[in-house]
Amino acid sequence: MNRKTITRCASCDGFGWFEADLSGVTEECDWCGGAGYVYHEAGRDSVIPKADYAAAADELEALELERLRELGYQGVAKKPWQQRIRKDTQLGRNPYSKTDED
């Protein structure tokens, strides 16, 4: 018996959208309906209906966290003044600090 599982969309690789090469225009992935994930059953993929999102939320969150970790996300957002790329810019200054050293 085949069981319905949730897998990453093979078409958009979990992003849920595509960006045109030269124009920069984005459009939603038709294969997954913009979710980035699909139901996989009996060798076929199908869109996850919006009505199923609440029931599948925990599994979708876990799959998305796994995908983000593959992309290098470490689970903690850095404030702008903690980001190396913003050093020596206006956003690179800690607005809560009395000195620019923080």
C-alpha cells in the first residue's frame, strides 16, 4: 500500500517560485502551487491543498528547516550591526550602544 508523503518539490527545489534569468520577474511554481512541497503517492506528485496546511504544518516546518540548514542557515538571525557586510555603514552601528564597538 502506498502512503502519501510530503516531499520537496522537484521543480522548484522547495523555493515555491522561479525567477526569470534576465528580467528578474518571479512567478509561482505551478507544480507545488507555491508551497515548495508536494504530496508524493504511488510515484506521483500532487499539490498540497490549502485545506491540508494546518494538518501538515509541523511536517512542512521540519522539512523547511532541513532545507534552510542545507543552504547554510544556522538558526539564528543576526542583527544588522552584527553582520560583517554592514560594518562601517550606518546600519552597522548598534542603535542601543553608547559606543560603536558593540
